[in-house]
Amino acid sequence: MCLAVPGKLLEITGEDDLSRRGKVSFGGVLKEVSLAFVPQAQVGDYVTVHVGVALSVVDEAEALQVFEYLRQLGELQEEGSP
């Protein structure tokens, strides 16, 4: 089983579908990911990411629900907390 984690797409670079990359925020942690599989993704969207590749676009409510599940599991800390 694999785990894809949602993050908010903040920036897009690249000219074509294969070279598109994005800066994604995972609760304040920024990572650069491939957007090759989600050509429809736009800045401000939430995308699910697995091993550096965005796999799908999800709505904000779904992304926030996953963040809540992770928080309940103790896997997500509030930004600024130890």
C-alpha cells in the first residue's frame, strides 16, 4: 500500500506537461514535485503527492480532512510547535 499526502500547490514552473514542476506546501514544509500526471493543476489547488509526483487534484475539504486524520494520529504537528 502506498500513501499519497495532500499539499497546496504554490508555484508552477516548466513549459510542457512533462517538464511541469510545482512547489507544494505540506503544512509549511515545501517540496518540489513533478506535475506531469496532473496537467490540469493550477496554483492554489491541493494535489496528492507520492514519492515526489503529484497524482491527483483534490478539493480543499478532502485535503483538510486528511490533515485532521494525520493530526489525530500524531503525524502532523502545528507549524511552530516542537
